Amino acid sequence: MDPDRFDALVDQALDGIPDEIAAFVENVAVLVEQEPPEDEPDDLLGLYDGVALTERWGSSPMELPDRILIFRGPLLDLCDSAEELVEEVRITVVHEVAHHFGIDDDRLHELGYA
């Protein structure tokens, strides 16, 4: 799958987040990278890099955005079909957005997103 089509899948997953939840996602950059950083597992699908809303004491006007990184290579390696890729991208995006809200991996697993 070409990078532009993959990026469109990420955009589609973001658009699928309900408006009442998306309204609270502020100052977050969503980026697609080919592979995870060298210090992370090769099969990592996504990564939230920031401070969860539940751990913040306020915001600074000069605060850098949190980042959600989606890793194209591991997602493509994991999936055998375009349909499976669409679903895995959606799950990965929701999973990382949930971390922004302070939802941990245990709770995400209970909800079916881990």
C-alpha cells in the first residue's frame, strides 16, 4: 500500500472518533512513521508520546504538542488484507488516543483495543 493511501486510513480512523471525544483532543500531532524508534520493539504499531490529560496540572502557552505515532511497516507486516489493515489502523489510532485520555493498556485490553 502506498504511503498516501495509508495516511488516508489514519485520517479515516481519526474521523471515526466521536465528536464528543475528539473535542477534548487538543495539541496532539498525529504522525505516520515507517518504523518504530530503534529503542522500541520492531512490531510496535503505535506510540503515544506525551502527558495524559489525567496527569496534567494545567497547560503552558508554550507547550509542545503531544504526539501519536503510527508505524506503517509493522501494521503492513501484521495484516494479510486491506480490510484487516483498515481495522488494525482503526484499533491502533483509538488505542493511542485513549492513552492521551489516561486509559492504560489493561483497561484497553478489557475494551478490546489492546
